[in-house]
Amino acid sequence: MRDLELQKRLLAEVEPVTSAMGFAVVELAVGGKRHQTQVHLTVYRPDGVGIEDCAAISRNVLPRLELIEGLSDATLEVASPGLERILKHPREYSIFKGRKARVLLDGETEWRSACILEVADENVTLELDGEARRMPFSGVRKTKLED
């Protein structure tokens, strides 16, 4: 199974479980060696993610992963996104809507303070300098969450 197909399949198995537990999947990464598949799952909840939460998610998700045909000797690591996470995918902007961030816009050399206001289609609306500014994701070089 190709990596992208495997990621999509795993996400389809994992998201209903984490969602029912009150968590959003921020990132799912698959790696490992020939006879072992390592799955790294990053989850988020507005009021935080603790060690007990990660353990509970692992107990609920790992048995589902073990049932997937072609997934060899799966291990699972569950983590929170961290305080200053760099956003990697457009879907993360939706998860972190309302959060303060530092952004580096295309064509600029200085980081700017922002708040993620809205996400629609291929665009994000950020509050910059007190004004809402809608732009395509391609106009944002990098975004880091602030605590």
C-alpha cells in the first residue's frame, strides 16, 4: 500500500474514534521499517491534551490499527501539537481557528502577530493589525501558534 493511501485509510479509521473522544486529528504520520509500522498521531482539544488523554486515545485507536490488513506490527505514538506548533496543512487552520499566531507572509521578511479568523476553500482570513485580511494559503509562507 502506498504511503498516501495508507495515511488516508488510517485517518478514516482514527478520526471517528478521536472525534468521539472530543479531539481533532492535527496530523497523522506513518513511518517505520520493513516489519514494523509506526504511526504518529497528533491530536488537539481547545482545553488541552494531557498524558492521560494520550494514553486513552492510544488504548482506543491501537486495536483498530491492528485490524488493518497489510499494516505490519503497528505501534502508535500519540502527542499534543505543542505550544508553538508550525502549521503544515490548510486543515490545521480550521482546527486552530480563533488562536493567536505569528505569520510570515509571502514577500515579507518579518513575522507578524495574527489571529486565525476563518478558513474557506483555499483561503484563510487572518486578523492583522486590527483588520481582517483574506488571502490564499499560498500567500502565507509559515504560521506558528502562540500560547
